[in-house]
Amino acid sequence: MTHPYTPEPFRIKMVETIRLITPAERESALKEAGYNTFTLKAEDIFIDLLTDSGTGAMSSEQWAAIMRGDESYAGARSFVRLKAAVEDIFGFKFFVPTHQGRAAENILAACVVKPGQYIPSNMHFDTTDANIRARGGRPTNLVIDEAFDPENQHPFKGNMDIAKLRDFIEKTGVANIPFGMMTVTNNAGGGQPISMENLKAVAAVYREYKIPFFIDAARYAENSFFIKQRESAYKDKSVKEIAHEMFSLADGMTMSAKKDAIVNMGGLLCLNDEKLFMDIKNELILREGFPTYGGLAGRDLDAMAVGLYEGLDENYLAHRLGQTAYLAQRINDAGIPTIQPTGGHAVYVALAVELYREGAIRGGEIGSVMFAHPDPDTGSMIYPKLELMRLAIPRRTYTQSHMDYVANSLANIKTRAASIHGYKFTYAPELLRHFTARFEPL
Ligand SMILES: *Cc1c(COP(=O)(O)O)cnc(C)c1O
């Protein structure tokens, strides 16, 4: 018998109890939460797949590193250790730690985005989108059309459409584009990877027009593993070598370390431009803290320095992508479609509220609630092309039987699909509305 996917290359040393509350308790929890899964209490959740951000299990090595944390205000040993890891893996000349990914985005946007300017990407994630809008900028998504067809089997559905990018730059004018981005993997579009070939082509276009190129690197290790699996020229390269090559194409990166660096809190902003780095340091001091800790404790920097390497471990990555693919396959076997091919960190289906009702499982909506926004010129609502619920899988946290429980709950929902109704907004703030919105049943 072959095993369905690479077994966990780790074992359990510490457990955290979770409990399954009754259907009646779930119904009242839903009502109290305004039917928004973000507002549910964690203690009322059995399997929490709201996000894979900061929800992974740290290793014994990371906990040991926490104890080595140097809490000096400036120039701490912890910073020196993080710096060595960041330089070794990413290879940029300068960097600052930040408390999470959106802080890196905020600082970058504060330093370079002027009102009315455009920032192209394959697809911006919600916090990047919002941080650009908050500075009066206009995030623009230029992913290939295959990304909007959930059944299309393209191996790199996160790719940028190079023709769209060229056309966009010609129409917008270089002076109105302070920098360009790529999100690896494409979280908003189903956790889909980007090929090295596409990254090279994107970098060449940005270089041709002298537009600085920043990578949103939250899931760079998962993306690099997909490149190794799916792009034949890279099958014999290590994931670390692939990552290094990827970053050599860019001028900088923002990163939420809560994803592929497997820490509960942390982020990075890296770049090669010394003048911009000076501005970034000053903005960081204003918003986050001194440049050698950037809003984090010394121990957080140490945990990140270790986690960056653990996130590149190929046995771990094989297990992780295998676990995600396994859950998707079980859901598909129950006759429920998911985004194809399966992405790195999550399975994308429909129906967030119903899954909590059925199994006390929490997912998160990634569709109109998160991304619909009024057109800045006309005021009319623009809706995203995909309406999804994301089941994001925390790293090194849940077992195969948890995945089976999720798949079985979805299969149960399928049997009563015809009787499921929708929800309407009763409250929504202007930016990042999915976090605090409230709903009631239609
Ligand atoms: C999580 C994430 C961010 C934002 O990072 P936070 O640490 O949550 O602030 C940005 N981009 C992508 C692709 C992400 O997944």
C-alpha cells in the first residue's frame, strides 16, 4: 500500500486541547458573531482553518531559540542571528524586521506611494491592497485569465499576464507606477504558484521600464517547492537555491513571517536601494520601533531566524503540500468542487457559515466580503471574479483524522445543499471589511 501523502516528518511533544460544542451552542455562537467567522470565539471552534497565518506549531528548536532571545533595545544578538539568515536565504542588501507583513507593506507604501499612483501585481492580497489604497494608490491585478477558471489545470495559475502588464505600463505611464509586485504564492487566487519563467519575464519587463520590483514573499518556500515539482529545469535544484534565484530577480520584498517562517508573529521588509532604505528606517522608527527589532521582541527575531530554515525543509514541504492536496482530494471525492489544481496552503470551496454549523470548523470568506469595493472614480461596486471560502491549513498543527473530519463535514453539507440560504450585510467598514462586518440570514 502506498501512503496517501508524505507522513509528518515530526512527532507531537506538546498537546493543546480542543473541544466540540453542541449544534445548539454553535447556532447561538453564530448569531452572536453576526455570522462572520472572524468574530467567532476560538474556544467555540473545533478545527480552525480561518488562516494559516501565525497559527502553525513552532518546533522545539524554535522554542529553544526563544529562550536565547536578546532583549537589548539596539543591536541585539537576536537581530544579528536573524540578519545572517535573511542574507543567506534572500540575498538583499538591506532589511528591517516588522511586526507582521502588513507593517512592511504600510512602511513601503508610506515611503513611495503617492495619491493616484498605480501598483501592478499578479494579485494583491487584502492587506497589500488596503495599504496601497490607504495612501491613495490604486492596486491593479494582472494575473493570467486561467486564474479565474476554477477548473483550469494550468500548473502556475498565479502567473502574471505579461501582455497585460506591458499594456498597463504603456497606458499608465512609468511616472505613475512607483513599484511593481508579484505575490508568491497567489493567496487571493487560490494559493496558486508562479513559475520561475514567469518571474523572470515579469522582472525583465519591470527592469526595461525601470520600475522597482518587490515580491510579496509570504509563501515563497511553498512556491519554490511547486517550481521544483512542476518546472522541469528546477527538478534537481534545492528549494533554497530556487528561492535564492527568485529573489535575485527582484529589488526587494515584503513578507509576513507568519506563513513560511512558521512563527506566530513577525515580518520582513528587504531591499537593495540604499536611499529608500534610509527613508524606510525613519518610517519604521516612527511606526514600529528601532530598526534592529522593528516591533518585535528579541525572542521573536530568534524564532524567525530558525523558522526561516525549517520552512525550507523539503520533507516538511512535501508533507505540507501533500496534506493540502489530500484534503482537497477527499472533498472532491464527495462531489464538491475546489479550485484546481490544489494550491499550497489552503483548499478553496464555498459556504463559510454552514461549515461551522455542521462541524464547528472555521474557514474564511475570500470573495465579495473581502474584496468588493467601490470604484474610486464612479462609486459603483466592483466585485471580485472569484467567490470562495478558504480552508487554510495551519503548519504542523492538525493530523490526517482532522482533515478527514473536515472532508466528512463538507460531504454532509452537500446532502442538504438545496436548503442552504445566503446572508446580507448589516454592518461593513470601508477598508478590510471582512474582519469586522456583521450579517444576518436572508
Ligand atoms: C498574510 C499575508 C499578508 C499580510 O501579512 P500579515 O502578517 O497578516 O500582516 C500579505 N500578503 C500575503 C500574500 C499574505 O498571505
